Amino acid sequence: MTDAQTLEATASRAARLGRTRVPWFSLAFLVIVVVSAIFAPWIAPDDPELGRLRDRLIPPFWQEGGSMDHIFGTDLLGRDVFSRVVFGARISLAVGFLSVAIAGTVGSIIGMIAGYYKGWVDALLMRLTDMTLALPLILMAIVLVAILGSPSFSKVVLTIVILRWAFYARQVRGETLAVMEQPYIDLARISGASTRRILFRHVLPNVMPSLLVLATLNVALIILVEASLSFLGAGIPPPTPAWGLMVAEGRDLIKTSWWVSIIPGVAIFLTVLAVNLAGDWLRDRVDPRLRQI
Amino acid sequence: MKRFLFVRFLQAIVSLFMLVTVVFFLVRLTGDPALRMIPPQATQEVADNIRRVFGLDKPVGIQYLIFLREVVLDFHLGTSQFFMRPVTDLLSMRIWASLQLAVASMFVAFFIALPLGVYSAIRRGSRFDYIARAFSIAGGSLPSFLVGLLLIRFFAVELRWFPICCRSEPLSIVLPALTLGWFVSAAFMRLTRSSMLEVLDAEYVKLARIKGVNEGLVIWKHALKNALLPVVTYSTVVFAAIVGGAIVVETVFAWPGLGKLLVDAVLTRDFPMIQGTVILIGAIFIATNFMTDILYGFLNPKIRFAR
């Protein structure tokens, strides 16, 4: 450990500068994305779903033929790409945070129960998590969306919760097992604390830090999954401006009008990168042990 | 070891059975599959005939038993409602394209990840390490459809080096394999780096150095050989994941693999096809996990000689 610390300390100036500034850059970017999601109607210059066929496929302002009226250009139906990207932040962030919050809550309650009762309850719940986590996420997501029928915002969230709770349940169960060995749990029980009190007052606060780190990193993954689902046509249906859907709509125009698909694609990349960097920084701060996951 | 393998084999069979059962009933949860095939203006007689041909006139429990018997005895997974052909025919046509793409992208991933992972472990904390780690986080954050589109834009549209899509000529595989391989290499690189760091700290590496073994030999022979163990194990899991999970990349490049088949089946609501594809991909997963256990036993004597 001391070896590593001296190494870190002598790391090049650039690396150190980067390491300290990156979280602030990414947090600043995240703030921009969150603000544009919340205040989308005031920030976007145009209605994201309103097409003007006369203004189709105008390039972004820095290219020939572009103007400041549509800084990121317009798509095939003449809709303003910048307004659609701003409104798209709503979908990505809402799906990301909401489904992680629900899956995290459900998963940690199930995980705490498994770690608390042990025995057959634990064995049964853990086989269930094995099964849920066995197949690739996007594959199962697209199948579930097909089974639930006509995709919508709430169905996408529900799908992700069904496929993702098990991830948190595993993690929380492991930590609960460790916490249950601590003497203060026995003391709490002797003093007459109920199961619910032990779980929420003594176990949960100990599990919380690593749960938060995992959840943050997972928001990035879920934003990617949502984007992939809508890219494949199995996510939130058009004309809602979801980023993945915008990339798909511009796919066939890649030869002539690259901005229709690349700009929302870059928006996904930067947002996911910012969440990942923030999560990474949080992990190093809170619990470097989690690096192994 | 024999006992261990036997138990794992039984577990694999049980998982496979559970998978088939869950998928069968999940697909039927959405309602009567016959309703999607019967045109609204059809007479009662036509409707009854369609039900009889697809075996949908019997109770669900009986349908399940017939389905199980057909899967086990004839390896028959039903008939696609869209293509009107046996699902197994369509799957066997597509699986080669998927396997080919998976192998090619694994090569790309190893080619990128191993040197980067090893060098950033050796020069831990250096500028190189920092850039390599930044690359790995950025790689994990890039949606693969964006990478695919950018590659198409530059290498297929501007430079015209490779075809834009499909699987028509030998060069067609380059761009999809690069996209998938790049995506996988981020995780590989991180794993190689951390596993290498752990091994470089081990006593036998220090001993080799004290003995005066050439530094290159220490790193590439003594250390890497052991550091590769978790990477190899992980790569088998990744391999299975990209045989079935390359959905997005296959869609971007119109690569005729299993993922594309599944997306098309979902979009046309062709449930026997969805059911068959999921069962096949699940079976590949279960089989790979089983083989990983065997492989792990061979590579790691601690497990081979236990029990």
C-alpha cells in the first residue's frame, strides 16, 4: 500500500492535474445536462416534435448552409436537432435515475432479507438472482419489451427494474452477511430491537455507501441500455425525442447528413462518460474495495 | 474433480430446463399466439384450422409437454410465423455469421487490450497508465452504435476501404469486428491491468527478479502467464455474450447473425422465433459456463486437485 502511495505521489504532473480536475469537469457537465433536462421548454428554441418540411436537413451552423437559427441543424422532417437533444436529456436521465432508484430499493430490501434470514430463504433468493443475471441485459430487455407489448416510458423502466434488481440484491446480501457478524447487531437484538429496526437502523446505513457507488455507475449503464433499446426500435416510441431513437432515425442519412445521428450519439457518450467518471471518483472516495467489481 | 464436473453438468442441465420452461410460459403470458396469425376477416373454420396446424387448440399444459418432447427428441423449436419455416433451420443459417463475428472481435479485443493492460500495469501511475485508463473508461461509455456509425462514415463512406453493410465479401467483417472488439477491449484492458498488478507483487516474481532474470522475461513469461488466468476465464463469458448479445452491432451493419434475427423477430412479433432464439442463446451461455469451469480446472491446479 505504501509502495502504491509513493508511486501515486510521484506520478506525472499531467496525471495528477487530470485526476483532480476530471470529476469537476464531469460534474459540471452533468449539471448542464440535468439543468437542460429540467428546464428543457425554456432552453430549447423550438418545439422538438414540430417538423417544417421546407427546412429539412439544414446543416449545423459551422458548416456551409447552416445558420444560427438551428445551431445543430435539422433532421429529415425539419425538426430542430438542438431542441430534440435538449428534450432528449429528459428521457435518458429519467429512465436512468428512476429505474436505478426503484431497482436499487427493491434489490437492497431483498438482499437484506436474504442476508438476514440466511438458510433456505437466502438459497432461494440467490438462485433467483442467478437466473435473472444469467443472460445478456440488452437481449433480455428487448425480449421483455416485446412480451409486455407496445413500448412506453413506464414499460421500459419496468423492464430494467425486472432485469436489474438482482444485481443490487447480490451486493447488499453479501454486505449484510458481513454486518450481521458484528457484535452491535447482537447487542441491538438483546436490547429488544425488531427485525425491521435492525435492518433499517443498523444494516442499511452500513450498506449505503457502496450501494450509492454501484447505483451511480449503474445509471451510466442503464442510460446506454435505454439508448440501445430505442435505437433498436424497442424503446420509447417516436416522435418522442429519445437520443437512441434520434441516432436510429439518422442512420440512413449518415452519408449525406451526418449531424442527424452523430450529434445525439455524442450527447449519449458525453453523458454516460460524465456519470462514469463521477461514479469512479465517488468509488475511490467512498470505498476503493469496490474496484474489483 | 470428477465429482465437481458431474455436479456442474447436472446444474447445467437443470438451468437449461428452467430456461426452456420460463421462456415458453413468458411468451404465452401475452395472450393467445393464434390471434396474431388469424386475419380479422377469417371464418371460424379457417381460424380453427390455423389453431390445429400450430397445435394451439390444446390446453397450455399439453402444449408445453408437446413442446418439451419436440425440443428433446427432434430438436424442433416450432415454426416461425413470419418466415413460415422451422425455427431451427433459420437459427442454423444465422449462427455461423454470429460465431464468425464473435471470433473476429475477440481477436481485435485481445490485440488492443493485452499490450495496453500490461504496459499500464508496468508503468503504474505514469502518463501512459493514465491515458490507458482514460481510454478504458471512455471505451465503456461509447455506445456501440455511435462507434459503428463513425466507422461507417470514415472508412466506408469517405475512404471506401470497406463495405457499408451486410455480409457480402470477406472485408465486410472488418468494421463490425472493430466496433465489437473495441467495446469489449475496455473491460479486458482493466482486467489485464489489475490482474497484472496483483501478479507483479507476488513473491515468485520478486524472486525471479532477484535471481537476475531479464526484466522482459519476468514480465512476459513469469507474470503474464499467471495474470492471464482471470482474463481467459472472463473471455469465455464475453465470447458467449457477444455470440448472442451483438444485437446493436449486427443491426448497425445489417450483419445476418442471431442478434439481428432476434430484433427482426421482436419487431414482427414472431413469438416462436423469439422463443427459439432466446433458448439457443441461453443454451450457448450455459454450455460456455460449463466449459469455463472445465477450462478453469485445467488452468488452475488448486481446483483440479481439490476433492
